[in-house]
Amino acid sequence: MANFSLILSEAAGEAHADPTAFGLDATVWVSIAMLVFLGILVWKKVPAALGAMLDGKIAEISKQLKEAEQLRLDAESLKAEYEAKLARAAKEADEMRARADAEAEALVAKAKEDATALIARRKQMAEDRIAAAEANALAEVRTAAAKAATDAAAKLIADKHDAKADKALIDDAIAAVAKG
């Protein structure tokens, strides 16, 4: 840039001198000001304060990272716990379903067995009723036959026996009793 300003000043026909103070040009003055500024910063212990502030921020960030790590571990633990609970609940549901199926099958088998037993009892009752009705009918037929035979015998006896035959039967009966 100095070459460019020199070219411009030569082109304009004038030569400019760089500004100076106490024989020092601007670059030296800027360097001195910078050294003084840095000296004041060191004298006021600004770097130590900046370091302490940065160390505090580092400690805070480290603490937050540890807390975040602990939270992550807690979340993973909770996740594992709830996954285990979910697995147990699914297993219990499967067991309950299996028990319900087994109970349903047992109830169906018992109902079939009860129905079969009921049918057998009803059949036996019907057979018993039929047998009783047959026995009753047979008894009625025997009673009717006995009555008919008795009536027929009485009629035959009445027709064939007269007083003379009765006297002989009575005499025979008395003689049998007397011997006996």
C-alpha cells in the first residue's frame, strides 16, 4: 500500500512524508500502545480472571455432562425395568389365555360328560318306567287271568257240585283232619 500511495504522490507531483511523533512512525506507536495495553491486562491479572472464569465454565459444563450421563443411565434403567414389566405382563397374559383355554376345554368336556350322563339317566329312567309298566300290565293280566280262572272254577264247581257232593268233600276233609 505504501507503494501505491507513493505512486499516487509521484503521479500528483508531490511527495508526502509519513507522519511521525517524537521520531517514531505510526506503526511503532501502535506497537507501543499494544504493549502497554497488554501490560495493563497482565498487571490487573485479567488472564488469571479469564482462566478462572473459563475453569468455572468448564466445571459447570462437566457437572452438566455428568448429570446428563446420570440421567441417561437412569432413563436406560427405567426403560429396562419397564421392558421387563412389559415382558412379564405379556407372559402373564399368555398364561391367563392358556388357562382360560384349558378351563374352556374342561368345561366343554364336562358339559359333554354331563349331557351323556343325563341322557343315560333319562334312558335308564325311561327303561325303568317301561319295565314298571310291563310289570304292572303283566300283574294286571295275571290278576285278570286269576279272577277269570276263579270265576270259571266257581261256576264249574257250582254247576257240577250239588249238596250231595259237598257232603262227601266235607266228610273227606274232616277225616283228613282227624287223622292228622
